[in-house]
Amino acid sequence: MSDSAPYSPPKIWTCNKANGGRFASINRPVAGATHEKALPRGKHPLQLYSLATPNGVKVSVMLEELLALGHAGAEYDAWLIRINDGDQFGSGFVGVNPNSKIPALLDCSGSEPVRVFESGSILLYLAEKFGAFLPVEPARRAECLSWLFWQMGSAPYLGGGFGHFYAYAPTKIEYAIDRFAMEAKRQMDVLNRRLAESPYIGGDDYTIADMAIWPWYGALAKGQLYEAGEFLQVDDYTHLIRWADQIAKRVAVKRGRMVNRVMGPLASQLHERHDATDFDTRTQDKLQTPP
């Protein structure tokens, strides 16, 4: 099906109309802060400013995995950034991430705070800081980092590409959906073939590559992302599904997935996290049974 009135780009593009879609109110062609708002600080060395989107889940899972290994220095405060309310454009947040995207991390363990932004960069920073979830041997390290950067380069086609046009765009455009559905399926096939060779993305060991890829492609393989499971025939990717289920059973993953979550059942949400005891009582049953 073709558009009845084909679009012809103007000689010079200007932002002079609402672009529609679910996130239209937070999209703009310029950067920088829109208002003054300081970021809160908690008592722990690491301050996470995030929301439980796939990119946000990567980092909260990593922090919970580090704590599960016994790294006390990985204790953190997780502060909720409501992107639909424009929290990411506050002056404090822009000071930590000039790109105004979640997640953002502030490491206050040294003499001067260190800001880290972009989810893949945060995973790598934490892995190197604590010496965990990143192989030391050169070939295995290279494999892990290759998959980490694969995810960072591939996810925009899945989120901003397929996800936007399939789930959020105000108008369904056949060409756009077909183009990005093809790429989403190609990416799942890449992962499925890799996971037919090894238990984890980087090889025999669970690493930051798995933590980066699982929130996006694990959710997609289980039909939980954009409600597109049937459309993309995700049941075909059996090795990817096996891996997604395996990761989902980890207690640290279940905890990390809850942090800064504001969607789904209330029992699955932990809007802010300031201490491990925040997961107790009402959420304890959810930590014992795979989702």
C-alpha cells in the first residue's frame, strides 16, 4: 500500500509542526536543559539516574550482579527519571548526560565525581572498575566487547526503527515497518546462530554482553517487546529463547529489572532503590519464581 500523497522533502527542513506519536512531547531538534533542577544524591558511592526501559535495565542488572558477587562498593542509589515528564532535560541531569538520555551514572567514590553516560559505556566502566563480567584474556575480551558494541549499534534499528514505526508512530507506514521488521529478524537470527554455538553471547561465561543484549532481544524473543512476538515469529529462534529464559532466572536480573520500573503490576515495580532491603517483603515471592 502506497501513501495517497507522497511526501517530498523541502529544500531546508524546519521543525514547525508536531510530529505525533507517543513520545512527540519530548522530541526536539536541539540539546541542552529546558529548566533548572538539581539531581538528588543518596548515601552510596554510585548514583544511578534511570528508568526501566531496556537501556536502563542493563545498568541496574549489572549493579545487582556486582552486589551478588560481594562487591560492596557497588552499592547504589537509583533515582527515577520520568522521561515523559521531561526529567532528562533538567539542568542536573544534563550535567551528568549532555545527551539527555537514560541511564546516567555518577561515581562519587573518588575525590571528584565521575560522570558516565551511554548504557554500554556504563557497563564497561563498572566491569573495569570491579574486575567482573569482562574477560581478561585478549581473545575472550575482544569477543565480549564486540558483542557489546554490536548491541549498541543494532538496538537503534530495533527501538527507534521497528519499535517506533510498528508500535508508536501515529501513521502505519508499510515500507518503514517492512524495512525494520526485516532488520529485527536478521538481528535475531544473528543472535540465534551465535547462541547455537555457546551458552552465552560472549562464550562460556556470563558477561556484560549478555546484560546489554538481554533487555532488548531477550524481551523481543519472549514476545514482551512491542507485543510483536507473533508478527516477527519469534518462536523460530529457539536458541535465543533458551538463552533469554536462562538469563531471566537469575535473582540479580529479577532485582535489576524491577529498579526504576513504573509499568506493569505494582508488585514488579521499585520506583527508587536505596538499599537492598527495598526488595524485601512484598517482592520476595517474585524473586523465587522465574517470570
